[in-house]
Amino acid sequence: MPSELPLDGYQRNWTPEGIEKLRKTIQKNRPWEQSTGPRMSVVTEPTWTIVPSLRIETYREGVDDFEYAKILEDAIAAGETRGVDVTRAKAILKDIDRFFPSSVHWSQNDAWYADLRDRMARTIVEMKKKGL
């Protein structure tokens, strides 16, 4: 097997042309119409549309959480510069640290984190009203 192929032996071409070639090959072979005997699974013809997955939605939420934390950090810095009380905002950032005690350990309490996300958003709105 040539060394440039992945470990499973299949060469992939994820360019638009390569994806189009794969789509045509799948449509030509029509695997959804091929019977595999008594254990045949029902497969419908592909629609070629993108469907959001739980993984993508969770990734997007993580990016949103990072942006909330960054906005909150920037507002704290601006508030400290202007002499505004930012004690509550600092406490919320400390709560983020409690959720992630290390890079390989984190809390599994989704309800607590949803509450933290809500508190971050409300605090950001309050700080924006103060002009921070």
C-alpha cells in the first residue's frame, strides 16, 4: 500500500470536484436499493443536505461561552479602569474555573452550567448598560 494513503487504505479527495465525483459514484451504484437479504436495512436516497448534529451544536455553544467569558473579561477591565464595581462579574468568572478544575476534568452538571451561562449573559447586559 502506498505510504500517502491513510491507514484504512482509502484515498480521499475532499475538494469540490472530489465530493462531486463521490456523489456521482454513490448515485450510480445506488446502495440504498441493494438487498442484503433478510436483515436488509431501509435506507432512503440521500438528500445531500447538511443536517446540524449534536456535536456541531455543542461546539457552537462552546464558542458562544468563550465569547461570553471574553466579553465579561473586557467589561471587567474597563470597569476597573473607570472605578466601577465589578465584584459580581469577577465572581462569575471564578465560577467558570470551578466548573473546569483542570484541562482533563470538568463538571458534568449541565443545569449548573446553564445557570452560569445565564448569569454571564445577564451580567454582560448590566455592564453594557453602565457603558462598559
